[in-house]
Amino acid sequence: MRAILSKNIGPPETLVIEEVPPPQPGDTEVLIEVKASGVNFPDLLIIEDKYQFRPERPFSPGGEVAGIVQATGKAVSKVKVGDRVIGLGAWGGYAEQFCADQSRVFKIPDQMDYESAAAFLLTYATSYHALKNRAALQPDETLLVLGAAGGAGLSAVELGQAMGARVIAGASSSDKEAIAKEHGAHEGLVYARGPLDVDQQKTLSAEIKQIAGSGGVDVVYDPVGGDYSEPALRAMAWKGRFLVVGFASGPIPRIPLNLTLLKGCSIVGVFWGQFAKLEPEEEDKNVRELMELYLAGKIAPRISGVYPFAKVTDALSEISSRRVTGKIVLTPDA
């Protein structure tokens, strides 16, 4: 099979495409013929050895695929050969075939095409776990989404709207703000690209407070980090919940903990992968509910680009430059 390989630590330009032996499913594993692969920020980190997992080289990045079940291990009962599925893992997805444990494989409805399926679960499942399980977001609460036009951000915007919240979309340009509003944000905020100095951070916090109105923001969804986190935290309401989702801007922020005391608020970590591993029944329930929302037309991934394997460098460069709105997908087609 053809696979995109990381053979040396480095940027997207270091990736190569080679013929390699196909993976063989273990007893509880599912072999998937890949029709589309989702491109995500961790894919960029893992090839640069900046992710929490550092697989032995050579390896294929990519942890999100959609395709057809080609074979199953003898202990697999969740799916069968011929099923249309999403498969998840830490790496291995930029290839024509992909193995995943059956616990990380989910059937997709007939109405969902492979490209949408490959762009769906990592972002929506992360955001749903964040908003439902970690923040317990309630109808009529105010939700601020940072990085609102990215894949994770847009999923949070859509889910927040579907859950009855008032959604404020924070983005780095007016075009991105407009896209977030198209996907359900009630109000928007354009902030400067970082790094931000102290005065810029104070201005950002004041702008958030002004839009949020009396009381401040009930929930902050933050996949950005860096200089944006503290201003958002300063704009929180009493008993607010600040969701730590990621650090797309680069630096991990250092938060003055006295702010949590003064506001009675919580800083809540969102590690969806560990949640799915430790609470699989709750995760399966979340996925079923997400599929219902998709079929009802309340959520749908925005795919800003579809690239063949040969253009993987271009796809990941879009991610690294933060030009992407929504998700990017790779396909094995030449």
C-alpha cells in the first residue's frame, strides 16, 4: 500500500510517499480501506516530535480516517467487513489502509460522505465532551469560543448553538468571524494576531466583557492558548468554566490563579482521548448523539480543502500557517 511517511524529524517538507506492507489487524482490531484522512494540528506536532506521542520512525501521521472495513480480528464484534466507518488512532492514518482497535471505530450513516466523515469525529467529539461533560453547558449561558473558525472552534460554535447557548466567536480576522457567524455564532469578536502586549491583552478582555454584557462569559472554549487565555479568563462570570482544549498559538499560558479565587471559576482540562479510553460507554453515547445532530442538519464539518496524498505538504502548511477555516482532508487518489 502507499503511505505518507515521517522518516526524519522536521516540517511537512520532510514527508515522503512510499510503498509499505499493509498493517495486519490483531484480535480486537479493524482493518480499514481508507477513502479519506482528516488533517489535524497534532499531525503537524507529531512529525516534529512536539506531541505527547513519539512513535518510532518511519511512521505515518494522521489519526482520523473514513473508509470501508476490509478485515477484522477474530474478537471483533462491533463492525463487520463492508461497513462504512470512521477509525481513530494516534498515527497511521495517512495511508491507503489503517488499523484501529474496535473501540475506536464507529459506523457512519449512509447520508455521510467519506470526506465529511474524515473531518467529523476528532473535532466534534472533543468539543462535545468539552461542552457537555466538562463544562455542563446550559441553555441561555454565554459561550466564548476562541479560534472560532478553525476545525475545533467551528465545531464548538455549532454545538454551543445546538445546545441553546449564546455563542460569541473570537477570531483573528473579519473573514473568519463571518464564517463563525455562518455556522451559528450570535456575535463575533476580531482580535489581533499574537504575541499580544499587556495593553492589547487588557483591551481584548474589555472587548469580551462588553460583548458578553452583565456578568461576563459563563464558558470559555480555548484551543488557542498563548496570550489569549488570560484575557478570556478575566472576562469570566461567577462560577464560570474555562476549558483548556489546546495551544494552537504555541506558548502554554501561565495563569494567575488568584483570578479563579476572585471569580469562583474553574479551569477545566479537556483530554478527549483519555476520556474515550477510560469512559468508552459514555463516549459511545456521545458519538450516537453527534450522529443524530448531523442527521438533523444541526452540525456539519466545513471542509476548506481536499488534497491528494501527493499534496500533503500543502495541506499541512495550511494548518501551520493558521489559514485553515474548518477542516482539511487528504485522499489516496492520485
